[in-house]
Amino acid sequence: MEHTKTEPDTIRQLVRENYGKIANAFGTCCTAGVETPCCSGEESAAHRIGYSDSQIESIPDAATMGLGCGNPQAIARLKPGETVLDLGSGAGFDCLLAAKAVGETGRVIGVDMTDGMIRKARRNAKKAGIDNVAFRAGEIERLPVADSTVDAIMSNCVINLSPEKEAVFREAYRVLKPGGRLAISDVVAVRPMPASMIGDSQMHCACIGGAALVSDLRQTLEMAGFEKIEITLLDSSRDLIKQWAPGKNAQDYVVSATIEAIKPG
């Protein structure tokens, strides 16, 4: 697929519209009439990607939309008093869990480019009685966050949607404190995808078509300045991915992965 100067904005608008429909729908994304990773068993989606019963039960149902591909909480090692940033915070599920982990002395910032998701997340935080979390409208390629202010960055199945992944990781590096860390769950490509898959808007919004090759992802992280990079492939995710795009054999090309890295210092 030939890239043009306008393509990144076109892709972002496509993603914004798709997830805007989800945010404005009643229930989960599976009732919104759009294809996304969650549409493979609404109620069990969070369980299937690694969240415990206690985590799910501790957060308002409206925040549990099943839009992820893993559980970044499991690798984030959050501590009381830390500042945490969630890239693509959606309805606030991971932010609210993180807010509980960092406690009253910590704080959590969620950034999302979809206004409907921001409104939904703020309602969920109010319903949960959690006030050490703030949701900001913005793009993850241009974060509305000050330099060197964040201890840990989380993200759950969002960076694959970005058409400018180099900018995402440069921004992540900028806002992290020295010694800060990435704790990301995302979809990555384990082999080159056919052009038809990359150019398919539905495949992109289903967190498949925009997935980066593992080797490219590692190089992008290194170029941004990160060290101690660990990308762990989760082959067990292939059965779930198969359901995201039936008949497309997406599971032969992409898998879920955990991505960890450190900003030196």
C-alpha cells in the first residue's frame, strides 16, 4: 500500500470514527455494529486476555469493554505513589485498575483521541469513586503530557492502530522519567502480511492490518532510545485472533505480545 502525506490522518480518522461508534453504543463494542477484537465473546473477553475475576469485579461494568489483547497490569509492577500513563485509555478500565495500584499518593493519566471514550471514562471513574485519575483528549503521537513526568506507560492493543509508531515511542520516551518503563500489550506481526490485509480498513480497525513486524518494532524502540527491550510473543493468542477475522488466517501473521523497555537513567 503506497504511503502518502495524508495517509496517517486518514487512518487516524478511520480509527476515531470506528471507536467513536463503540463509545456511543450501549453495552460493549460487540453491540455497536463494528468489528473489533472484543467481538469474540463479550462477557468472557476480559478473562480470555488475562484479567482476574477480582480485577474485573472491582471496576464498573461500563469500563470493561473487552477491547484489549492482554493484561498490561501483569507486567507493569506498579507501586504506590507512581505516576502512570495509559496510551489509548478507552473507557478507562486499565486506568482505574492502575489508580487502585498506585494509591492516593499516585496518579494516573489516560489519553485517548475519541471524545466519546473520554466522556465514558470520566463517568466510570466517578461511578467507581476514583479521583486520582485524569483523562485527557489527545493523540498518542503527540501526547498532552509534560517531559519526564511519568514512571510507567501502559497500553493495551492500541499502538498497532497508529500509523506513526515511531512518533508514539519518541513521545513515550519524552514523557518518561529517567528509569521509567513501558508495560505494553499489543498485537505484533511475526511475518510480513499480504498487501490486501494491510490495506483493508476493517483489518486495521480489528488490530491486525497495522501490526508492526517484531524486528521493526524492536528497531523503532531502539531508535527512540529505549534499552532492556523485551518482546514476548504469546502463541496462545492465535485461537483468539482467529476469531477477530474469520476466514482471513490472521493468526498465521499476527499474535499478541507483551512489550517491555526502560528509558535509561
